[in-house]
Amino acid sequence: MAKSKSNGPVGRFTEELDVVVFTVGFVVAAAAVIAFVFRPEAMSEYMTGVNNFLWTDVGWWYLIAMFFLVAFVAFLIFSPWGNIKLGAKEDEPEFSFLAYFAMLYSAGIAAGIVFWGPAEAIFHYDSVSPFVGAEAQSAGAAVGAIQYTFFHWGLSAWTAYVVMALPIAYFAYRHDAPLRISTVIAPWIGIENLDRPIAKLIDILAVFATIGGVATTLGLVGRQFLVGVEWISGVSVGDTGTVLVITGLTVAFTLSVALGVERGIRRISYFNMVLFAIVTVATFVFGPTTYIVSVGTEALGAYINDFITMSFYTGATESIGGGVSAWVGGWTIFYWAWWFSWTPFVGLFIARISRGRTVRQVAVTGVIASTGITIPWFATMGGTAILLQETGRADILAVVGELGEAGSGYPLFEALPLGGLLTVLFLVLVTTFLVTSADSSTLALGMLTTGGTERPSTINRVVWGFLIGSLASLLMVTGGVDALQQAAIITGGPFSIITVLAVVAMVVSFGDHRPLFLREEDEVSFPSVRSESSEPEAADPSDD
């Protein structure tokens, strides 16, 4: 029978809660935060040691795993498996394509894209990849710098999320499985056994990775927001101001989460994409347009031509001892680990909004379309930053040296016509993209800690929003953001393995059910978690 709602919102919250996943995930995260606060140096040293080991000694695994995922998604797009529908034959997509794409893009790495857009290319321009092999701050370094931003934020980044999303959506909407990360192991243990310890462990790890990922994002982007406020006003906000700002951001995304996907996340995502387009086009028009087109075109050609070589490049010949080079470890391996650590909540969110779509639609939208939007942004921001630096119109490297990468965008926009307006718009864009990324992760936490409920209760989502906001404030004041970021990245290791398992799950399931996209009656169902006699749970109107 459907769960009773006679006890009201509080009753629903307690009834739907997966106590083990919620409690263990939260306690482990809280213990880590306490350790970061009271033993910051020791924890930072420990995390740095673990990360250095992962980057230098097993960095090859991240490279191989990510390329394998890209190749598999390319296969899905062009193979008959792309026709498989994520839902019943009569199911229609819950959202229009425009809404679907806006939410998918905003919830993914968009906050990071805005954060790093003005910063990454200028880093690579000054400290050139050994793969590029050009002299620092030269024309070749400029092309190579933008080429690498395409590589780090393009096909590979988005592929990891889609690979995680597809089997979850498939099992959830075709076989009535719960919306949980552990659902990817259903082919081996059965959907009815997803409460076993191994499944709980996967979900707990996903909770920890999600908490670390979104709290770190709040910390990083919150710092960018604070730098912007100080840049515009000339006044330092201090610790009290930091807490107030993060509290305000937390209230904003918690309200959005409480409104639900339809009324909250969808509307803000629309606003994000419009503002994103305005800032991109304005920078392109007011900036060095010809240079952006020229260097961006050459970088795109190099990215396409060198994609396979870059995907397997370790820089071993440039490193001591023949391991992964420091540059590749500090950038490419760092990013791949970061994307893997974000796969739980981004993949789960994509699965949540993909009912009624085909495998091909999700793959093309999530990888091809998202990359197609990302490339013009990095070409525009990277090209503008490099030329402003080269011509002396803005010393962006000096600002980054003083304020960190969070300050890179402000001297860039200030040097352009209507610079004051563009700076404000950029500040708003940083904020709204952060809100949607936090929305999706909080919703994912709700699904993970309720056994896979598609619409977690409002109280559940508000609780997670409050906890994450409090965590981010604490870490920003105590200086623990970097340590938590390292901890979150470490979880990328296990999830690089889980995403490969997700591929195997799709091969097993799609291969065994090839008649699935020919005749609906030929489908062989997995055992269901729910009783055949049970009625579907009615949606709470407040959680649309």
C-alpha cells in the first residue's frame, strides 16, 4: 500500500527516511568536518598525501576509465540501443526539451564553468602543458590553453554524468527500481535486494561525495561572490559578512528546492541560460571578437584532432620516476576525479528528469548539446582574458596571484565597455548557477536518504539545504574548504569504478532485452521492489 500521509509533513519525512543511509552518511561527513576544523593542518597534509598518490600512481586509471565512458556513450548514440525508452511505452517526457536542457546544464558543472571560465585559460597560458610544448605567454600557448579548457570541460566531463544517469533511469522507469546510485548494481543482486549492505555502502558513499561536492561548491563560488562584492564596493566583508552571504545563498536555494523541480529549479534554470547567453554574447561583442574567433577556431580544431592523444596523455616523460607529470596530475587527473565525485548527485538528478526520453536523447542532450554550449563560453572568456593580459589592458594574472582564481573575472569585465554592468551580471550569474547546482544536489540527497523516493518531502530537502549551508559557512570561516574539496575528490576513485559498473549494467540489461525497442510484450522484467498490488504513491502537490 502507499505510504500514509495522515501524519502530515513531519510524518511523511520520518516515514520515508532511510535511517541507515541518512545517519551514517551525515555522521561520517560531520566527523570529517570536525576533524578539518580542529586539526586542519594534519587533515590537509593527510588529504594532500592521498590525492598526490591518486594523481601520480593511479592517474592512468582515471584517464582510461574516462575515455572508455566517452567511447561507450558514442556507441549508445549511434547504436540501436539509443532507441530504448526510459519509461513505459506510453510515457511522454515530463519536461519540454528547452526546460530539460536548461535544468540539466544548470545542475551539472555550470557553476564551475562560470567560476573557471575567465581563469583556467590564463593559467594554462602562463604555465603551459607539456603536451602543448609552447613557450609561456606565446601564440602557441594561447591556442593550447583554450584547447585544454575545451578538453577539461567538454565531452569527457559531461559523459560521466550521463553514464551514471542512464541505468538508474532505465531501471527506475522500466522496472520500478528506486532512484538511488546503488540501483546500478541491480543486474547482479536484483532490484528486490537493494537494501543489502553493499547497496547501502554505495549510497552512503554517494551521500558523502554529494555533501562534500556541494559544500565545496558553495565555498568556492561563495568566495567568488564575496570577492566580487569587495571588488565592487571596496569593503571587506569579514567573517560575519561571509556567514551572512552564505546564509543568504542557502535560503535562496532552499526556497527553490522547497518549490520543487517544476516551480523552482526549472524557472531558475531558464533565467540562468538567458543570463548566460547575454554575458557570453556581450563579452564576445565588446571583447576582442576577431581574436576570440581565430584562436577559438584553431583551439577547437586541435581539440578534435588531438582528443584521443590528450585522453591518454600522462606526461610521464616529463616527470621524475616516469609517473604522471605534475601538470597532468594537477589539472586533468584532478578534473577527472572531480567529475567522478560529482556523478552521484548530477547523475541522479538527470535520471530524475529523464522519464519518457530515449537513451539517445539523454546522451545527445547531456553530452553533445552541453559541450556545444560550453565551448563558446570558454573560447570567449579564455580568448578575452589572454588578449587583455597580452596587451596590458588588464593584469589578470596579478589579480589571480593576489585574490586567487575567484578574482579572475572582475578585471576582465572591468576592462570592457559597460564593464560595471557586466561585472554585476557576472555576479548574478555566479549566484543563480550556484543555486541550481545546490538545488540538484539537495534533491539528490533527498532521494538517496529516502530509499530512492522520486519526490522527497519538503522537510527532507530543507533539512539538507540548511545542513549544507551551515557546513559551507563553517568551512569558509575556518579555512577548511580546500581540505573538504580534497576529501570529495578522493571519492572520485570509487565512483570511477561505479561508473564503469554502470556501463556493464547497461550492456547486460540492454543486451538481454534487445526486443525492448521492438516489441513491448517481449520485455523480461526485473523483480520489483514494490508489491504488484500496491498503488503508486500520489505526488505531493507541494513537491511538483
